[in-house]
Amino acid sequence: MAGTSGTTASAPGGTRSRSPGLYRAYHWTLGVFLVCGAVQVFLAGLGVFPAGDGPGIDPHRWFALVLAGIAFVAVVLAALARAGGRAIGLCVLLFVLVFLVQGFLAVWGREQSAWFGGLHALDGLLIIGLAGFLFGSSAPGRPAVSPPSAP
């Protein structure tokens, strides 16, 4: 067909429609993030309750970089897949919570006050909840996460 290049077609008004393949990749990236989040919780428990010569907390610290990388990929895929402004914004929030907030809370928890360590754990729950919301709202057949329409 003339004029088709296999890319996302333009929608009326000059905007482009969502790319199904990229949107599927975005959805499953969030699923992988959730599984890795469960691994991260396991590694935290492993580090908090070491037995003898256990690995300590280091695997938990290093695996946080994997989570940050996956969160960054989710931001990029959400933008490329045109998942919607709210979904993209929530993915950016997810990345900031994983990459910046968790790191600062962990360091401050070790060096300043155990209260920051407690906030580190609560932020972890918030991160898993946010990723779960994004994963569920991006499920096939569900509309994109968007603000409610005005009456």
C-alpha cells in the first residue's frame, strides 16, 4: 500500500494513535518490574536476617539498580507507546521513587535515623503498589490511564 511504512498511523487532528506492540512491551515491562519487586523484598529479608556468612544487604542494594533500570525502560516505553499523560507521569514518579527517594532514605536510615529506614520500607510498598496499579490499568482491553472527563 502506498503511504504506509508500518509505523503508527496518524489519528484525526494530527495526533498519533497508540502503538499496540510498544504498549504491550510497556505492560509486560511493568509485570517484570513487579516480579523483580518481589525479589527485592526477598533480598531485603535475606539481608536483615543473615545466617552466619550470609550475603548481607549487598544483593538488595545492587538489585535496586536493576529495578531503577526497569523503571526507566517503563518511562521510555510509556512515552513511545503513547500510554497517556497520566500513565507517563506515574511512570516518571515510579522511576524517581526507585532511583532517588529509595537511595536517599536508605543512606539516611543508616547514617541519620532509623525513621528514614522505616520510610524506606514504606516507600518500597508504595512503589510496588504504584507498579501494580500501572500494570493493571495497562492490561489488554482496558482504556489508558487518563484523567476523569469533566461533566
